[in-house]
Amino acid sequence: MRKLIATSLGAILTANLAAAQQPLVPIPNPYPQQLPTRPLTPSPFPQSQPASNPPAVPNPYPPQGFPLQPGAQPQPGSLQPAQPTAPSMPGRLPPLTGAPPNVTQGQANPPAAKPSPAFGSQMPLPYAEQKFALRATDVAVRRTISGWEVWTGQKVLRNTGESEASAQDLARVLRELRPTEWVAIGGAKPVVEYGLTNGRPAVTGGAVPEAKEGGTGEVLQSGGASTPRAGAGGAKFVLPIDLRSTRVEPVRGVWVVRDDSNILLNFGTDKGGAEQAGAAIQHYGFNRLGIVGPPTQPVMSYLFASADPVKAISGGAMVVQSQIEALTRTGIPVPGVGFTGEMIKIDPRGVEARKDGLEWVVAFGPEVLGRFGPTEWAAREAARTIRDGRFTEFCKLGGVSGMTFFLVDGKPPMRVALASQGRNFDPAALKTQQVNGRWAVTESGRQLFEVGSAQEGETVIRVLKAFGFDQSAHLSAGGAKGGISFFVKNRR
């Protein structure tokens, strides 16, 4: 047995030694020297179609010559070596007014959305934006002697009077939008406002969009790939804006921004402000209007953009006509003149005296009717006179005369407190003439009002005659400059 085992081991060792002494034969390599970085055969899964608008950061894949046809061999040098994938920009938003594509879960290639026109991609702003820097983390709500105020750092953005809820809602809007700049249109009393983040509007809702070269016509979710913000949580009402039909038009003596479904903004006689707002809507792609506070006395109206589709509003022309009938700010209808100046509807029960900074004012909501300096008692007396007179319209003629007056359901007031009564005049004896080189409205040579031109003087006379005014009146500021001047029809 031992001899048999030793013989077997000797045979195995001899065979291994012989094999080791044989020369090495090279094994042919069936693959080319430069291997592709991707499979040589098409993937069994459908490939996504390239986007119509490629991202700003170039993607190194796929390399030239890929994918190969079945059975084809790669050409030397046609395939690039593998590179790390560069971070791509977020996907581009679908058109704001179009419906999103109908994507079925699990569907590899969803149907492409129908192309829509690019709104306002080249729409310039007619005037420079009136804006200031703002940080959402600096927004605070404070109770002061003047009422509830919304502060941004060291700046008071808005005083909401006794309404803490409105102040909190306004602060919530600013915190949700997270703007770096805030823009107001409409002067000292903004009609509409909007926020920008690094020069671009923020997008609320929907998917995260992509930056557009040039920054106009489309909206951007700032802050990278973070979750789209809310932005409308503090608004009591949100109106959709149809970018295809947005325009500026005169309606009943005032300039409005509207679309086919809604009167969106009323700028009164400020045509420039209306044009600036209409251009901003197109320039930035704003498709929503948020209203903070009650719609009849809004604390703030602001524009923002939403990635959610704009839903069609039924009613169309009927809705717009009802909104025109309900306008609270129109021109003053004057027979023989048309619309002139500005008429604001007021509810006398809501007229109040309140502190505005360092002075007392008489106001209806955000509309200041008169200023009374430091004299609180005079402001309260004036507010009581307006309530007792049941005045329902406050009219401002503008111009050099600065003429203001009240109406009661479109008619002149017939009675007024004795303390506020002024001098009587005969409307039939009024004429426009120059006094000491300046134009004025006179009665039998006695100057009543200074005007800027003969045309303005004629307009003042027509207004006084149209409403039958024959007595001036004034709610005094108690010796301080200010108060409210108006007219009364004393003779019946």
C-alpha cells in the first residue's frame, strides 16, 4: 500500500514539473483596448427625450457615438472616458397658464405638454422700481401707540390700526415668500406690492422650476431645490391672473389693470402706476393676486407667481361688469364734463379718527380723508360730523385747487354742523379770470379758489354748478394746518 501511494505522488510531481517548463501561449483578447463607459447594446428601457431647453450646466453624457446599433463595434477614440456627473439645474416650469401634462403613474414617456406662448419675455418696465432690501427673518409684529405695526428691521412697513389679525397675516406672507427685495407701486399709499429674491420672483406651489437666462417671462423658485413655498397662507383672497389677456384700461374715469375675468387693480387717476403694474405682471410672470385683510379695505394687495395651473373662471363678461358696478374708486361723473377727479365710496359708520405717526388723521380704512396735526379733539369732531352727515362719497378734484367735497348717495349734502359752515356764493356768478397774474375762480370779482389754468377753473365751475353747491364748509384742524374742506347745497 505504501509503495502504491509513493508511486502516485511521484507521477503527479513529474507531470507538474513538465507543465511548468512549457512556454506561455498568449490568450487573444476579444475586446478592444478602449472599453466604452456604457453598455454596447441599447438599454431595454425607453430612453427619455432630450429637453427642448437644455440646462445651463452641460451634461457630459451620452458620449459621441452612443448608443451603438446591435452588432456594431465602437470606433477607437469615439467614446469618452467616464466623468463624474455634474449637478444639473432644476427642470423648467411648464407655461403658467397651461394645464400640466397628464402623467400616469408608471408611464415611461408622458405626453408632451402643448406649447404655449412665452408671456412677457421681453416686456420692459416703463419706470424704475421703487424697492428696498428686506429679510424675512427681520419681519416682526409690534403693538405701538399708533396701533399694530409690521416692521422689517428698523422700517415700519404697514400700520394695520387695531387689527392684530391683519398684521399677523401680512407678516406671514413676507415670511413665506422670503424676499430679499420689496417693491411697491402707487406712491405713498401703495396700490400693489411684490417681492423679489435676488431679482427674481419666487414661485409658490407646484414643482421646482429652473432659472431662465435673462430672468424675464418665467418665474423662479429661489433657494435651489428646496420645497416650493406657500406664499398665500396669509391672504384672505387670491385671484388668478390670465397673462394672455392682462391689460391696462380706463374704466369710469379711473385706470385699472384687468384680464378677461377680473378687475385686478384700481389705480384711480394714476395712469403711470397702472402701466407699471401691468408691465410688472408680464415681466415677472405674476399669475396670482393676494389680498390681505377684507377686500373692501385691504391692508395689502400683492403679486406673486404660482406653479399651479390657473383655473378658468366662469362668468367672464358678467363677472367683470358686476365688478365695475361695485368699484369703490371711480372718477367723479359730471354732466357735460364726463369723469373728472376721483370719487371714493365710504361707509360713514367706518370713518374714524386715529393716530398716523405723529399726527391725527380722519380715515376710512386705508383712505385718509384729512390730516389734523397734533389736535386729537379736532380729528374726533370731524369724524363725528362725517358720521352724522351720513356722507357716502368723498371726492377729490385734484389740480392746484385741491378741491374736495362729500356726497350723500351721489347728491350734495343739504345740512352740516353750524361750526363748519363757511361763506355762501352764487354759482351763476362764478367765472375764471386772472388775479395778480394767477388764474382763479371768482364771484363778482372776489377770489374763491386759485387754479392752475383757465381749463382747470372751468372744470371747477362746472362741478360746482352740476351739484348745486352754494356754500363752502371746513372741518378745522384746531388752528393747525390741515382739516377737510367741502361744499354744501344750502338753497333748495
